[in-house]
Amino acid sequence: MTEEANLGVDIGGTFTDVVLETGGRLHSTKVLTTYAAPEDAILDGMRQVCAKAGLSPSALTRIIHGTTLATNALIERRGARTALVTTEGFRDVIEMRTESRFEQYDLNIVLPEPLIPRDARFTLRERVDAGGNILTPLDRTEVEALADRLEGFDSIAVGFLHSYLRPDHERLVREVLADRLPTLSVSLSSDVSPQMREYERFNTTCANAYVKPMMESYLGRLRERLAHEGAACPIFLMHSGGGIVSIETAAQFPVRLVESGPAGGAIFAADVARRHNLDRVLSFDMGGTTAKICLIRDGQPKTARVFEVARSTRFKKGSGMPISIPVIDMVEIGAGGGSLAHVDSMRQIRVGPESAGSEPGPAAYGRGGLRPAVSDADLILGRLDPDNFAGGTILLHPDRSEQALVAEVGGHLGMDAVQAAFGVSEVVDENMANAARVHAVENGQDLSDYTMIAFGGAAPLHAGRLCEKLGITRLLVPPGAGVGSAIGFLRAPYAFEATRSVYMRLDAFDGALARTILADLSEEAAGFVRSCDPHADVRTDAKVYMRYKGQGWEIPVALDGDLAAAPTADALGHRFALGYAALFGRAVEGLPVEITVWAVNAATPLAPTVPTPETRPAGDVEGTPRRLFDPVTGAWADGRTLPRERLTDGMVAQGPLAVTEAETTVIVPRGFTVTGRADGVLDIRRTS
Amino acid sequence: MSVQSQIMWNRLISIVEEQAQALIRTAFSTSVREAGDLSAGIYDQRGRMLAQAVTGTPGHVNAMAAAVAHFMREIGVDTMTEGDVYITNDPWMGTGHLHDITVVTPVFHKGSLVGYFGCTAHVVDIGGRGFGADGESVYEEGLQIPILRFIDRGEVNRTLIQMLRVNTREPDQVIGDIYALAACNEVGLRRLGAMLDEYGLSDIEALADFIVDASHEATVAAIARLPKARACNTMTTDGYATPITLAASVETFPDYVLVDFAGTSAPDPKGINVPFIYTVAYAAYALKIALAPEVPNNAGSLAPFRVTAPENTIVNARRPHPVALRHVIGHLIPDTVFGALDQILPDTVPAEGAGALCNFQVSLRGSNGERSEVLTFNSGGTGARPRLDGLNATAFPSGVMTMPVEATEHAGPIVIHRKELRPDSGGAGRQRGGLGQYMEVGPREGFTMEFRAQFDRKAHPARGRQGGTEGGPTVVQLSDGTDFPAKARFAVPEGQTVRLAFPGGGGMGPPSERDLQAVARDVRLGYISEKAAKRDYGWTP
């Protein structure tokens, strides 16, 4: 058998990261993203890493790809000419949203534009009720008449009320359109997102339809170009739920590719967690514009069913559009190295979500940026080397940072540049800490017994302080953090989640029906996985979403072992009550409990990880003196600095310390000790 | 200003937001879990509100600012114990009607009382005549719960639960919601304890002073920039059987703004009267959004907005006046205040809008005796703004959401046949008023339906400003064309449905000044018909 050579490719907003893993070694490169033809950057990157590894593209065995292209198309509204076909009387669901304002105190609020404008939304006479019964049958001739009006469109979203219970009418539309307009791309809400709540479901379907022609064409071109280069191996796509799917499934449900890059980051952290045998991990990914925070339990990132994309106003919750698909559950906030700081009318320091981006960049870049960014604060507080930033490619100007900090922050508050930098840094750290806390509590978790895994360009500068704020006592900084997402793709399993809405009260529990539903879902999900690899060893994982009857939101209850094979009302009720009390303090007495959604995730087992061997102390490294600002005392401290290469397996150094490397600096706070590990990870622990 | 105090202030804001999310996750009524008709806040030892979740609606948020002081007085601070949870639905001490249940939990840290968490939610039924305006005193509007202990040292008050169970039409939902309110404070309590531990604090008094003083100072600074003047406005609305006139004067002083409602109509015999606490809430909201929107909401930022109203007016109705639909008049207060404020601070406030939420409740009866109550919240259009069109079908001043149609249809045997924008309902102007919406509802087969309309702006649609025209008025009809008043309770005959048209917002500025490209776009999207475009704007295709 030939040796495995797997290529991971992450197309981001600025860079396309390419990683080749072969013979146990990683070769990586970053090339600028080529917007007009994203596949160009991939080919360029592929040639580079293949050359580094001394390999021909024809020797590649698998390519795994994640991309923000779908997300960006939604944010920038560069999608197909898309129409929505919906139930008569409900033409404006995606425009009326929740009929609320996402900001209570703004008379000049601007609401997000619907993805599909009103003149591209069509209705048909049909109706299914909340029991799944047909109230008004759909007349085929009316669909045929409508088809004639849809000729100018490239893609159609179909969303009917209660179709998650009964998809017949949506399927009839697809059938007629396939007959009349065979080139048209069609997305049904009962396929894309079969869940209750019409606004979320329709919107998700519209988003899918909107990006589908573009993604289909892109993926087709990519496959051709790669084949032309000799890379004829199978291509897979990373989806937002943290698994990989075939290129065909991806082209069918491109909305599931949204946020696949950050999902790769979470998988990367999960892999590090497994290597180090950690069952509770907080992954912290901080780049130039945003920070992403995710909980990883027992080596698996947490997943959710809804998230919001394309927030139009300052990342404000509610200013974007909801997408209900299986996603890795993470919080993303506008906090990155480029996030800009200012003082508001309350004389409070505010940081982000506005970012300096790469042009003009933070004031320190000396490219005309006059407003202070988080990186400017980091520079002034001694955390960044002016001469060795981004591998020495960008020379930093501390004087520009000082000027910007004083002009925009310190001057308003009577603070000097250092105090202002301290304020900016503390505010951004507290913003991230708050996001992490809220996320943890929403999931009923206490972060004090978690280990943090930090990656992304800016994370190693702030992770130590974040640990102090969150009461976390251990922090791992893995190598290759700059291309973490692409590495994560290589670690992801083939996975697909199938869900179905079937309401069942526990006091009317139908065991036979429950077994049938779970068996059908298992077959559906496993089928998708087998389409990636027919010989795969597929494992399925079932869970149900439960609530007290009358509630609108559910909590997930896992069905393992016997419970999945033969679920009983008693066992389910018991598990639900335990989970509910853990989250909300006490169970509610005397109310019936029901199941609303059934879900089965099918996945291939993760590749066995090689545990990182325990370390034997090999000696202390001193480093050279360097002044570092200590945010705990609010004063300068005498610290040390040393290059990362010196922290080989078992080498130990004490904080306060700045560990430098080509892309960033790892800050080890006072009271923490860093130990090099065999896999290149820096293992930082609180020692006092 | 210490960095640490700023950080802790932000933390409190995130704690109350989380408190609100816990309520949404655990609530039963669609009004809470889907529509967000709730509020959550934290208070200091003295009962001063320090932070409020942005999730929620101003009528709750600002009314609750005063609620905790009532709990402190009625319960007695000395008798408060760890594990206690208090409750009320008193309209004059809570948030204005019996359907809002307020729950307050004292916070103990290392044995001492350091503050309170409070939250409010609108429950689906509280007994009496059902949610509607037809009670003639508060006694007809449902069960009154005075301020009392819901949980006493960890023990749930089963007497109260039993009383509730027989006094509401939807006992499971209502009792479930009360548990959810308690759970929501519990989440806040855990997080505040963790913050105090982290910072090694024994109380939040210094932090409270910092928050209240900084917010007060910032609000006063915004007020100081205003011209010193006094202006008046009146606005007439439908009322129940007879029109109601709302009169407001706004007067600016160096460090506060005074709104007075002298000249406003007397209380109405029906349940559209407003407890003063709710009037204060919406008058303060109107001033705050126009004058100092970015200052976080708390006792300090609200204090410079002073509100007075003569006793025995509809905006200061005393017990036992009926108050169930206090929001219908209460939501029109911002438009009344804006009319006066516009004369002092031009080019800032919008034209009049739909104002009141377009809520209705239906009672459904099955042939087998099955009963069900379904409440929905819906919105008309907002008034055009000095530089922007009004918002289509969007709540203002209320902060609640509509319920998904699919969720509403799961809540009871109702079918919503239509819910979409209402073309030509936005007032014409340089900036167009927001569109209202059409709805059509009926019972599922085998059920009869009683409909309770709770609307306004039928005979008195939203007026335009500076030459803008008025928005479309409310319409309530059966499918056979039978017309009903905006506030009515009627049975829907078998085979028929109720057809509703909700009001649009008023326009701003002369229609002749509207950009013709904007008119063309409105025609293309069907926001206005070609006929209206021609009539109002002289547009030709």
C-alpha cells in the first residue's frame, strides 16, 4: 500500500493555508487568497508543499478542504439569482424576521436586508397544519404555471409551512421544476433544515440556494484543475459540524460549509486534547479580527443546531441571519489583534468589533493607521518584538502605537500610553473572558477545571491573562498554530448528522416507533458517510432533544448503549430531569416531558492518536532579561525572553516570560511555568 | 476611573443577559420563550437597579427599576433569608398588569445580603375574564398575587401553586413560567457569587455607586447640551368606546428633563388604563432613546428623566381601575412625547408609528370540551425617520418579538392563514412610513374560536410629520366583511376567519421631495402599488 499523503486546505479571508501531512511530517504554507478563482491559490499552495515534501501531486491520497467562500458570499451578497417559493400568505417571512429591533436604543437602526428581495419571492396555494395534515392540497398545474415565471432565476429555495413534518408539497415543486426547468438548482427546506420555526428554516434554505450554484461550479472547477495537475485523489469538504463530507454532498448542501474554517480549528484543538488525554478543554482561537471560543469535552467539540451569519452591525446579536444546521457550538466575538479601541461617551474604553484589517493595519505597522489596535497595546506592554513580528516581515513602530493610544484613549482619560495600553488589553481580555463564561454557563460548565488550548496569531499573547481571569490553571500552546484550521481538517472524521422532528410525549411513549425512527436516521446518516468511504467502519451516536411540554427550547439527552437500541420512557425521563436540574437549578414538578427532535450522527472513528509521552525534567532555561507589563499588579515586571526552539522536551522556564517564534509570542504570566513537550506543545501551568 | 470597576460593570451586564437567556430557555408561554416579553435585572442593597438585560421590553425594564423597593418594604429586609424567592403580579408595584409576574431573589454572599436579582415575564393567562380590555375593575381581570414568598428557605409555597392551579386556564404553562423565573434569578445569583469571589469583594456597594454616578453624569451631560425650552403635544387615539387624548409637555432643565401629562383624558371604564409606573417607563424610554441612547440603563441613567401625571388621568390610573391592556395606551406614550420633543430638538425623532403592539388572544373550544388559549404579538410599521424610512412590521417602542407561526400553531388549535406585509400602508413622505401587516386567523377544524382584539389606530392612524401623510389604519373584519372595533371580543362563526390589517407608520417630509428611485424601488418590491405611487408621488412607470 502506498503511503498516505493528505492535503488540508483552508481558504480564509486573507490567506489560503495549505498543509501536507506525509510520513508523519507536516509541511505547510500560506498563500494569499485569490478571490476571482480561489482554486488558483490552492494549486499554488499545493505545488509549494509538494515540493517541500519532494512529492508529486499524483501521490496525494486525500484532499480535505474547508472554506469561507460560502460565508463570504452571504456576507457580501454575491450569490446566485435566487427565488423563494413559499406558502400563500407568507411571502414576507424572511423579511419580517422576528418583527423586533436588535438594538433597543437606536432610533436610526437599519435592519438587515432579506437575502431574497420581495420581487423574487413567490407563493403557492397549499397548507399543512401543525399536525402534519394537509389542509389545502397543492395543485400541480399551479406549480407548472409558476415554473414559467421562474425562468430568469438560477436557483430556487422552496419553503412551505410545517414541511419539516410533511415534505410532500415541497417535493412536488422539485419534481415539477426538474421536469420544466431541469438546469435550475433547487433547495427544499425539508431537506436543508427540517426543523420547526419558519423564519430560521426558510432563511437557511434561502442561504443554501443562494450559494449553491457558485459552490457547485467552484467545486467542479477545483476537481478538474486538481485532476489536471495530477491530483486525482478524492476530495472532501469540511462542514460546520466538524466532520467531512464528499464533494457531492457539499455541493448539495453548501450552507453546511459555512464556518468550516473555525470548525477545523476546533478539531485541531480536539486532537491536541486527545494527545494530551484532556477531557475538558476550552479552545481559544484569536486571529486578526475575531476570537472563537469552543468547549471540547472528552476530545469532542460541542455541537449546536443554530447560529447566526453575516451580522451587519458591529457583530451585534440579531443583526445577521439565523442558519439552522449542525454546527460546532462556538462563540465568535469581534476581538482580534487588529480590533480597534476608542473611548465612548461614558468614558469607558471600548475595543472592537471594528478591525484595522491588514490595510492600514494597527498604528504600529506605520501604514497610515492612526487608531490604536490591540496589537498596538501588546507592543507597548512589551509583548511583541518590534523587529521580529510576523517572522520579521513587518517592522513595528512603537512610537506610532504610543501616539495612537494617547490620542484616542489615554488623552480622554488622563492616562499615559502604558496605562492606556493596559486598559485596552484588559478590556479585550475581559470581553473574551465574558464570552467564554457565558458560553460555559449556557452549557452548564465550570471553567476552573478546564485546560485552555490556544492558537491563531494573537491567542498566545492573551491566553495567559485569559486563564487568570477564568481561573484556568493550565494552558497548552501547540506548534503550527498559524495554520491550525488546515491541520484540523486532516484530523476530522467522515461525519453526517441526520435529524427528524417527531413529537413524542413520555407518557405516550411508543417504543416501536422510537426504534424505527432511530434506525431510519442511522441508515440515512451512515449512508452519507459510506458515500465517502464504502468500507468505512461507521459508528452512530443518537440523541434526542427533550423539554417539558409547553416549553420552546430543548436540552439534548444522549442515548448510549442500551438506551439507543431500546429506549424506554423511564430511562429518558430520568436522564432529562438530571440534565435539566444541572442547567437550571431545579426540575419542574408534575409536568409532562416530551421529545421533539431525534438526531443520529454517523462518523468514522477518529484516527488513533499517539499520546504525547510524559515529560522527564531535562533542565531549566533562563533566557535573557526583558521588561514585561504585569496586568495583575498593573506595573512593569522584570521578565525574561527566549526563542521557542529552546523549549525542547522537558525544558522548563518560569514566567513572567515571553517565548518568541516566527509568527507570534507566547506570554507566560508570573506564577506560571512553561515546559516543552515532545510534540512541540508548550505546556504552561500555574505554579503559584 | 479604575479599569477594574469598568470590567465588573461589563460583567454585571453580561450576568443579566445570561439571566434573561435562562428564562427564555426554560419558559413555557410563547410570549416569553418565543417573543421575549420579559426582563431581568440586578439591584444593589438599596434596591437601585444596576443593570438590565437588553433582551426584553422597555415597559418591563424601566418599570421594574422601581419594583425591588416595594419588595424590600413589603417583605421586610430583616426577614429575608438565603434560599428565599419572592413574587407578585401587582400592577402598581410590578409592571402594570396582572399578566406580568415579577420574581425577586435576594442575594446573600458569605451570609450577608448584598443585593437582588429580579425578573418579569408575561404569562398566558391569570384567570378572571381572560386577557382583554373588558374587565371593569382589576378584580375582574384575574388572580391578584400580593408581594409574598414563592420559595421560603428553599421550600416552594405549595399553597400559592394550588391557588394558581385552579385560578388560571393554563395552569401548566403559568406554573412552569414561575419556576422559569426563579431559575433565571438562580443563574444570576451563581454568577454574581463567582464574581465577588474572584475579586475578593464582600459586597457591590462601591461598584454600585460607580455605575450609578457615572451613568447619571453621562445622562446629565447629554441633557445639558439641549436648548432650555418647553413644548407641548397632544395625540388622540381610539380608546375603547370613546377616544382618548394624550397630552404631554416636555421641559428641559440644566440637569433633568420633565415630562408632564396634564390635560390627558380621565381613566376609561374598560381595561386600557395605565398604572403610573408603566407611564414613567415609556416616557423615560422615549427621552432616553432620543437624548442619551448609549448610556446603559440603570437607576443613575433613568433619574434625570422625571415624569409627572395628574391623578385620575388614564396615564396615572389608581386601583381598582382595570389595567389589563395598559400597553395599548402605554405604547403610544413615546409618540406623544416625541411630538413635543420634536419642537425642542428638531430632526431627531420619527413620525408617529403603529405604536401599540398588535396583540390578540383567542380562546378555542373543542367539541370534546378541550380548551386552549393562544396569544400572539404582532407589529405594524414604525414612523418614518428624519433620514430613513420607517421599519416595516417592527415593534416600537416595545422590544418584543413575534412568535413563529409554526410555534403558535403548536400552542393551540389555531390556523394562521396569512401573515405578510401590507402594501400602501406606510404614510407617504420624503421618508416613507413603515408598512403594517395583514393577518388572517381561524380555528382548526372541530374547534370554535372567540377572538379578542386589542388594537388601536383604527379611527386615529399614525400622523405624519413635516408634511408626511398618515399611515394606514387598523382593520378588524370577519371574512364575510363584518367590521369590528379595534378593541372587541367576539365569537367567530363557523366557517369564517378573522381578517386583520395592522397600521402603518406616518411619513416624514413632503412626498414631493422623495427620491424617485426610492419610489421606483418601492413599486418594484410591491411596498406601494403603482396607483399609490402615481397619486402620492406623481410617479409614472
